[in-house]
Amino acid sequence: MTEKGSLIVLSGFSGVGKGTVLKKMMADHDNYAYSVSATTRLPREGEVNGKDYYFLTKKQFESMIGKAEFLEYARYVDHYYGTPKKYVEDKLKEGKDVILEIEVQGALNIRKMSPEAVLIYMLPPSAETLKARLSGRGTETAEVISGRLKQAYEEIRRIDQYDYVIVNENADECAERLHSLIQAQHLRTNQNLAFLGRIREELESFS
Amino acid sequence: MTEKGSLIVLSGFSGVGKGTVLKKMMADHDNYAYSVSATTRLPREGEVNGKDYYFLTKKQFESMIGKAEFLEYARYVDHYYGTPKKYVEDKLKEGKDVILEIEVQGALNIRKMSPEAVLIYMLPPSAETLKARLSGRGTETAEVISGRLKQAYEEIRRIDQYDYVIVNENADECAERLHSLIQAQHLRTNQNLAFLGRIREELESFS
């Protein structure tokens, strides 16, 4: 009975497993569209244009800013990051639930632009688990890990601005709970005003 | 990871099937507590004290009002109806999800008293279905049915004050969706502040 898809913003500490959970959820369920961000930073090894990011030149990015083609964008250090607007709007109109996997500042910008967006923050079962996962990757130095944990500590203050938190203890189970949570958003009253209007007209016709 | 149960208020047009769906959901899933309302009206045939309602005298009811023992109460025509507070508070503390099946005015009173309450309105797939269900009972006169439909028409204007609407096309499937919706409420950020606090302290201890 829903008219439009939901705009879902997912954030979470670095190392919490957002990518794995999203991949799982989108493999098991249709109806999702993943919004790829744009950036002016260079691709890292293995990153694919249009899949991991849209890699743009600074000139291309600024031209899109000028044409108001971003839902939100921000500049970090030397690079721009942004969410192209058209894809998100098209997919929502098609009734898809659109997933934005972005960090806290971007998420709070989305909230301002689109108050009906649903902000979800993914948490580890404990900080100890997060530390173990970051160390377990075996690719990061102790310094990098310590920086990530410090960043998590800074970030956790701002999580109270999110609508929901979801704990990733097990990726399969977390993917299912995330899916249920997103599907529940379709039942929000303000997502069903046209349906309510139809019932109301029908009831009126009876009297 | 939730600290407390959720307070769930379910309303819906007369004849929409709330009772059947709730019975099904509570038979299939633990963790629910059903709050029985109190009233000063006389029991109808087959109604059981303490199960359908707590049937109280006017004196008993007014004494409870005097002691602030209702979460909300209202007077309709000649009778009082109310939600005893103690049961609700005890069960929430135990971590149960407490279900109040009450009408719109009571629901909006609960919202004022307990802003964290979740208001859900159950709808038929169409007004035609509602009419058919009311007629299909075979126990109501055409006049009574017409009155119920008129009441539904009046009520639908106020549904936009509810958080969610859920369509009852099939009771089994509706019970599962209602259960998912209620479980999703446990992920609300403001229900998990103690958990967030623990992670924060743990992260702090790392630095």
C-alpha cells in the first residue's frame, strides 16, 4: 500500500561490518537500490568507478554543485564527497528503498534536506569486539586502529540524532533485522496518506 | 540490548479484526503483555471480568481516579473507561511489550502522557471489505452497520496522529507484520541509551 520507497541512511563505525550486512540484505531481498556516492579523491586499488564511487574531477563535481545535482555534499580535507540526487529520486519514485551508506555529517545533512529519511546507526556488540575486528583484518597498523577507535569515541556522541541503532553480532541475523526495520518504515502513517484518502472517499460514498 | 519494553497502542475501526490479530500474535510470540481496561459499564453476555475488562463500580473507578491509578481514562456517555497504570508500568519494567487496545481518544491521551508510546492503527484493505465483514457477522442490523461505517468515516480524519498504519487483509500475515513492527521499536535510539553509554565508556577506556 506504500506509495514511495523509503530513504534509508546507514552509518556505523569503521570496521563494524556495514558492507557485509548490506551485501547480504540486498542479495536476499529485492526492492533495494544502493546509492553510489561521488568523490573527487582518487580510486584506491580495486575500487571500481560507478560501483564503489563515481570518481569525478574537481571541475565535474563543482559543476554538479552549481546545478544543484547533489542531495548533500561535503568537503573533507582536500576532497569532495556527495550523493547524486537524480538516482535517489528516481528510485524512490519507482517504490524502491534507497540505501545511502554515508558518514555522520552527511547523514545529518540528509536529515535536514529530507526530514522523512530514516537514519540507522550500526553498532558492534561491544567496543572490545570492534577493536578485535579492526585488529583481525591484519591490514592496519596499531596506530591506525587506535585512530579508528578514537574516531568511534568522538562519533558516538552524535548517534542520539539517529532514529535507530542496530547491533551487528552476526551478519546474517543483522541483515534480516535491518530488512525488517526498513520494511516497517513502509507502515509509517505519513507514507500512506494516499491510501488513507482512498478509504476515506470510499467510506464517504457509503453515507 | 533493549532496557525496557515498548508501550504499544493499537486502535482500529470496529470490525477490522484487532482481536483476532492480537490473539494470533500473542500465541505465536512471547514477550507481550496485554493490558486489560477497566470500565463501569455492565458486562455483556460472555464477557469475563479481568479478561475482557475489569468491571468496576462507579465508586471504585472514581476512587482509582482520585489515587491517580489510571494511565488515562475517559467518560463516554454514562460510563468510565480507563487503563490501570500499575500493570503497564510493571510489565514495561520487566521488558515486556505492553499492548493497549483502545479507541482513538484514549490513544491520543496516552500519547500526551507517554510520548514514547507507539500508536498503530489497523485498517481494512478497503472500506468495501470493512462493510462486508460487518455484514458477514450476521449479528448486526443494517442500522448498526451504517452507524459503524459513519463512525469509521469520522475516525479516519484523526489517524494522521498515529505513528503507523497496518492493513489487515489476512490475520496470520498481519499478526507477523505487527510483530515485526513492534520488534523494530526496540531499535529506536532512545530505547538504547544505556547500551550506547556502555560502549562509550568502553571506547574511552581504550584511549
